[in-house]
Amino acid sequence: MLREPYLNMRPENLLARKMGFNITVDAEELARAQWFWERRPKKLILSTERILAVLIFYAVIWMGAMCLGCQDSAVTAALTVSGSAVVAVMLGWAYFDTVRFARWSSDYSRAIARLLQTVHRRSGGNSYL
């Protein structure tokens, strides 16, 4: 497995940092690593900002219902059930994001490991890849 900082680096940059510039690599393995990099999850579906927005929205609705005299048990039950559903959906999203990123990082780490096995040092010159 790659260390955390390397998961944020393109394959070319990672090669340059770990092995230097005077190397050759297998083009197919480099293309494979680049393919995985391009499919990197851009941003988590359930970011902190979205969680806060959903919770604030739900809290405003809850407070509005309580302040407007909707203290009927049916309204309270409906708000409780809908709030529980929102929390369950948010937990599902968080799980989905975690699994998706873990799968990608595992695949990318394996692609980089395969790429690093194909590295050969060149003698002289200052060529790259």
C-alpha cells in the first residue's frame, strides 16, 4: 500500500519523486496507473458542508414546527421518522464514499506497485520516462 501523501500524486510525479528523472518504464503499466488516477474520486459525496446544510435545514423545519404550535404528536412523530431517515441516508452515503475511496486507493496502489517493478535506470543523459 502507498503511504497517504502518494495517493495524492499523479503517477508521473510519483515516479519522479521516488526514482528520479533518468528512468524508463513500461508504457502499458504507466497507462494503467494513469487510467486509475483519472478515475480517482474527486470529492466525497457527503462532504462536511453538505452534512451541516442538511442538519441545519432539518433543525429549522423542526424549530418552525414547534414554534408554530404544531406540537401534535403526529407531526412530532413524522419529524422524528423523517429525521431518522435523513440520518440513515447520510450514514449510507458516508459508507458508500468510504468503500469507493478504499477500493480506488487499493487499485491505484497495486497499479503503482506494478509500475515501480518495471522501472529501469538509464545511464547518462537527462531523459524522463
